[in-house]
Amino acid sequence: MKRIVGSMLLVLMSAAGFAQVSINNGDGTVLTQRYCYNDTNYHLAGTPSGGSFSGCGILQRNGQWYFNPVEATKGISVFPYQCALTYTASNGQSISRNLLIDKPVVISPPIADIGLCIDTFHLQAKMLYAGAYDYAWSPAAFLDRPDTSFTKGRVSQTTTFVLTATDRVSGCQGSDTVIVTRYPVPVLTVTPASASINARGSVQLLASGAEYYEWSPYAGLSHPAIANPVASPEGPVKYTVVGYNSFSCSDTAEVFIDVHETLAIPNAFTPNGDGKNDFFAVKNMGYQGVHNFRIFDRWGRMVFETMDALRGWDGTIKGEPAAQGMYFYEIRLSLRDGNAKVFKGDVMLMR
């Protein structure tokens, strides 16, 4: 009787000592042996329980064993990558399985966020590893081709887009997010919208609706980078002002200034010191060049000469008041078109 019982115990001990060793997923299902490259801890279980794991990408947390593809491929740049996973049971038996990690599906460089002053834009993604990929942008409604790595779009407000890339061979996926920000655009106005001034005159301009301003052409402006320059153009001109806000978005406005350059030469003057019509000069003179400004008496003698046609003759001869009467002038000007013109006539000096 003792011999029979001893034999049975030996059989049971032998069976227990050579129990089948296996590796499974943590939920008891068949071990997954092909993984996408991602930083995820996959729960592992060994049979019989109570043993330990070793090999690539093994982590232990709170008494549980995990496999992490990123940990398994540290320092690896060639994919797919294969490595061994080993489970050693408490009875000393062990089993190994090879695990395969597919190449990372990584959008690189990351897609940069975009800021827009206009409503159109384009998006482009590049993959870290070559291969065949399917692309899906979301939301797709704002894009011309939401199924390609390069697409154009249009938005009226700030929108967040997510790109998902899927490797056609492994089925592994990667994603990236880009924010397309629609900036406010200034609405520019300028006053006056048009103006008419006499030659050598000026007009105050005023632009509003932006934070920074740039006028062109610069000629004739007191300052080209302020909202309210004074314009003193030499001839008719159209000024353009571009206004920018803090996002560098811009708007444009224009103002046309007409310059009246019709020369006027009076036929009489009264140099009596009352501040009215005290000088004989060219009126409404623009930026013409003066070749000569001469005054002659009735006998043809030149009694006055100057190059200042704007100020003209004050009615004196060598510092003494000239006699009342008729005098003659000869004024030679260089016009803005480059031609020279001579003006001759008579003027009455009245006292």
C-alpha cells in the first residue's frame, strides 16, 4: 500500500515539475507578436504564474509585467525590428518568443501652426520613414484634398486640423495636429479721399483703422510712416497708404491730390506797406525754376532783377521808392515739363 501511494506522489510531482510553460497577453489571449511603434505598455502573463520576464522592452509595474515597443527599440533606426522575449517560470523552465516592431509612423518635422490674414492656406506633411501611406485630414470639409499629404484649404475662423497617416503595409498609424489661426484684418480709411490744392500748398492727410502705416510715394510727405502726414506735392499725385495691425495683416487705401499750377501775373500793385498787394510777383507759382525776373522803366532801363519770383519786386530802385507809373517786366521760367517760357508785359505801380 505504501509503495502504491509513493508511486502516485512521484507521478504527481513529476507532472508538476514539467508543467507546460507559455506566454500570453495579460487578458489570457494568444500572445501578440507584431506591434506598432508606440509608447504603450502591453500587459503580459506567463504560465505557470509567478515567474519573471526578460528581454527587449520589458517593464515591471506593481508586480505586473509589460512590453513597451518604444523601450524595446531605443537606439534602433532600422525597422522592422525583431527582438526576443523570455519568460522563466518559478520552476526554472523558460520559453522565448520573437517580437516584431514595425517602423514608426511619424510625421516629421511636425506640422507648424499657421496664422492667416487671408482665408486660403496650404498644409503639407512629410514622413520620417519612406513607405506607402494613406492620409486623412479632419475636418475634411475645409480642404480641397483631405486624403493627400499636401492639400489646400479655406477657413473663415480659427480651426484645428488633425492628420492621421496609416502605413499601408503594417496598418500602424501616426498623427499630428495643426492649428490654422485666422487673424483679424484691418479696414483702412483715409481722409480726404481726394483734394485739390494750389501750387506750393499742402493738405493734412489722415489714415485710420490700423496700428502702423506706410505711405508711398514718399516725396512731398512730412513723414511716410505716420497716420497723419502733411502732403505738399510738387504736382498731381496719388498717394497709397498701407495699414498694418499687430498680426501684420494689412489693408490699402488711396488719396488723389490735384495741384493747380496756373500761373498768374498781376497788372498792378500798391507797395504802400499795408500788407496787401505790396509786391509784384508771380502768383500760384509751383516748383518751376526761375531763370530771371527783371523790371524795366519806360525808357528800357533795367531797374530791378531777382531770382525770387515768389517774392518779386517791392517797388523800390536801389533802396528808394520808385515813382508811380507804368513799368515793364520780363520773367523767364523753367516749367515742370522741362520747357522754358518767357512772360513779358507791363505792370502799373500805384501809390
